[in-house]
Amino acid sequence: MDPLKTELDERFSDPGASATPWEEVRNAIEEAQLFWISTARRDGRPHVTPLVAVWQNGALYFCTGPGEQKAVNLQSNPNVALTTGCNSWQKGLDVVVEGRADRVTEVAT
């Protein structure tokens, strides 16, 4: 059972809209080849860059070097959004995963 869920902010949706079922969202995450990561610089400006991420054990994992802008940003503000989807208006599923990035250094993980 996944502790995660999908949410739909009804203030910004059509009256009959509903959240995409979690299983469909998870499948899209598992099959994605590319994500876009959004972080905030120390001065508050956004930073967005593409990266590869992997869904494992109920979490998204990605790698970055200590000198990369995203790593520097995450040191001062661990809040992050990872986005994946398509560039078509009428088809596909766009997914935004918001949360806190925690550094993982365990070799087995």
C-alpha cells in the first residue's frame, strides 16, 4: 500500500474534475525517463533543470553533485518539486511531485 495520494485543488479545476487515481500516477512516475526539478536559490529565485529520477520503495531518488546548483539550493531549502509528463495539450498525464528532499548516502540504497 502506498502512503502517497493524489490531490486536486478544486479552486483551479473544472467543476466535474477529479484527481487521477494514485496507481495511474505511480505508473507514470515509474515509466518516466526524464523529470524537471524545481528548487529555490538562497535569494528566492527559482532554479529548474532536467534530471533522471527513479521510483523505489515509495520514494523518488535522484543524484546530484555537491557543487551543482540544485544541491546548493537544497542545502538551504530542502523543498522541491519534480515534474514529468508530456508536451501535448489534449493527451497524456502531467505529474508534479512536491515534497522535501532528504540526502541519502547509504550505498545499498
